[in-house]
Amino acid sequence: MRFLILIFICSLCACSSSVAKRLDDDILVGGIESEKKYKGLLWYNVSLDTEMRVGVRLLNPPPQTRLFLPMNWGGRSDLAERININAAEGPKGPLAFTIDRTEGVIEIDTRDAEWVQLQYTVNLNGTDRVHPQLERGNIFAFVPSFLVRPSSSILDKLIDIPIEIRTPKNWLVVSTWPLVHNKQSITNTDEIIWSYLVPNPSQLVDAFINAGPQLKKRTVGNVTIVTNIKQFEKSKPLADFVFEIVNAFSKRFGSIGETKVVVRPRRNHSEGYIGMGRRGGFVIELDELTDLEKEAKILIAHEAFHLWNGHSLVSDVDAVAQTRWFKEGLTEYVAIKKLYQLGYLTRMDFLDELAAGASAYWSNPARSKPTLTGEDAEALSYDRGMLLAFAIDIMFLKTSSSATIETWLVALTQTEEAKSPGYTTALLQKSLFEHIPLNPYTESFWQRFVVGKQTLNLRDIFVEADLHYLPRRFNRASKLIELEKKDPIYEQLFSLP
Ligand SMILES: [Zn+2]
């Protein structure tokens, strides 16, 4: 059922029009020179303290402005419920608007208005990792979870989007958005204004912010790590480790700009380690510890590799689902291989991680039910993807003296199609076979297991590397045994670059 609320704001509420007057000079948007048509036409003002208040302003709006609430992201469909719309205003005062929460659309009557500003508050009481939240005095939010935005037809044309975050004086703000400057507000000396200028819509949305009085920032090289002051008394070992990993990937896959890493308190100890990697930065949940466990190191390496092999906000939903194995499973494989090469995992650890992934794949109910969705289906793409990546890496080792799976990845990430429209199975296939010989084995493997999604035969996959797979039995974990033979393939896998 469609649920429509019609709101007319009358002169009774005129006092709230003081929120959005002319563009203030101590804010960045006043300094944007619009030499390009769509430069700086959209503007966000975010106020943070114990609350989160957001103003989204569009200059030169159409007669009827449609703005969109955040709907599905991070596996959650309740994001819009956490947003309260307070007012819509133009230069002459309040404007009439409607909210259709089923469709997630706000429509504002903007006839003859030079600009329109929608004011809303974001609920920070979420306990879920996807929801914006106030945690131990600090605010953390993934941008797609709270951003109200114009239609794609407007958004896609915009460049240089100014964002201003106002915080109390003693706060620190860290975001994947590019910071231009932070300075005291002229109008309120108790406030700091953090001014960002975001080059394009995808960087606007694919971002996170972390802000508060209890944050500590540590920078090593181009990596900035933010932790809660009370959580990590000594954040240096963690910062050094993250820098080493990012740096090792940079050497192989090309350097990237500044990287922001946010460490959040681990909230659920029963479900393993959790993180989320975006381009420009990543978020990890860790315990209050200084010595990193193996699982935490694998998590960090995995999220760090998403800086190169990240999820992009492409609109082709089918391509996203088809290539999830590549984004997640291959990322996991490259992560554990890199940790082995850097000496953080032993040869045995490396094999145990592969065997554990194989075992998890085999016991996952989603393996034989392709229509299943949810957590099992998501876990399947990790484990299945890791096995596919391993099999492809072995193909490289058997057919080339120098190329590895990383050779393919470096070439792939540099293609224009990888950036836009993003990965598709056809693109992966085209670029793979530019580096690997097309023979009956490689071709049939790709067609059967990647395109056709047939069930993987674990013994067959591992025997290609001269490894014998022993499935899990009773309380003995699954295992990979090195077969004794002359010049086994696994020795090439273990050889250091
Ligand atoms: Zn991932």
C-alpha cells in the first residue's frame, strides 16, 4: 500500500526559515566559482554533536524537485526509517513538500525558487554496523546510509560538490571525502567547519565519516588510522601493520592516494572479524588489543586490497551479483597470499586457510541452491571465489614462467571498463585470456565454473597444484597434504617473488 503524507508548512513555522538564508561567507560553498555549469550546484551541510542534522541544498532547482531517501544498502532496507525530514525551504521561506516512504521519494514545490534546502535529522541509535551511530561519544556513518540525494539525472551531471561538517571545537573528523580546510566558524566561535570538495557523485556516495571528541589519529606514510582513544592505547603496531600491507599492495598494483582507515570496536565476537572496504579507505572492527591475531591480519589485508579491487556503485545489479566471487573471493585469496609472502602466515597457515575455505564451501547449503539469498549465499561467493582464484593462479603457474594471478589483476584494474561501467563476466574473461593461454582446460574451466557456476570438485582443483584435499571428518579440520613428487606445482606457489 502506498503511504503518502502531504505536508504544508504555514507561516506558523516561519521561525525555522532562519536555518537557510543566503549562502554564508565563512563556508566553502560561498567560495565556489561556477565556471562550469553544474559545479557546486549541490551542497551538503552536516552538523554533528550528540545529534546529526543534515541540510541538502540544490541551486537552480526544477519546478518540482524530487529528492531520494537512502533505500537498500549494505544488505539493509530500513535506512530511510532512521531519517526524519524536518523542513523544506527556499529563499522566500518554507516550501510545501510530500514524502512517499514506500518509494523513498520527497517532492518539493520549487516553482520560482532560486534554491531549495531540505533539512533532516539522522537517528544515531543504531546498533547494527550498517546504521549511523553514536558510539562511545563518537559518530560513525557510512554515507550511503544517510544521504538524501537528487535523482541520478541531476546527480550524474554534478561536479565539485561542497560538503561542510560543523562540529564542536574539540572534535576530530575523518572522512574519505577530500578535505580542503578546517577552520573556526566566523558566526559561531565554538564551532569548527570542516570543508570538503567532492569531485564527483560516486566519491560523494561511496564514503564514510567518523567524528568525535574521543578519536585519535595516527598517520604513517599515506595511511591515516583513526581509533577510539580508549580502545587502543598503543595504536602504533596496528598503524605500522596496516601501512606495511597497503604499501606492499601499492608496490604491485600501483600507488593510490591518501588512505583512511577507521577502527571501530568489535561488537559481535561470535561472528568472526568484520570490515568494509571502499575505494579511498576501509573500516575494520577490532578488539581492544595490541597483538593482532591471524584472523585480524587476514581481515586487514582483505579490506586493504579492496582499495584496488573494490565494490563500485554500478547500476548493473546482475553484473554485481555475477562478479561478487571476484570482488570478495579473489580479494581473500590475494590477501592470504600476500600475508604469506610477507611472512605473517606460514606455508601451513596458507594451506589451512585454503582448506578451511574449501570446507566452508562444501558445507554451505547455498552451494546446491543457486536461488538462495542472504548470509549463506554471501558466504558462498567468498569461499567459492577464493577457490576459483586459487585454481586460476595455478593455471598461471603451469602455463607461464613469470605471470601470476596478480599480473592479470594489475592489467585489469588499469582498463577503462574496470572503472566504468565496472566488472562484468565478459570483461574478466577477455582480460584473463589476454594473459593465459586458451586451451581445452582453461577454456572449459572458465565456461563450466565461472560462467556455468557448476559445483567445484575440490579434489580436482587441489590436485592441479599437487595437493591432496582431505575433507573435514568428525572433529578433525579439513586439510591439504603436499603430494611427494618431483618439482611439485605448490613449490612455485610458495616461492617468494
Ligand atoms: Zn570484502
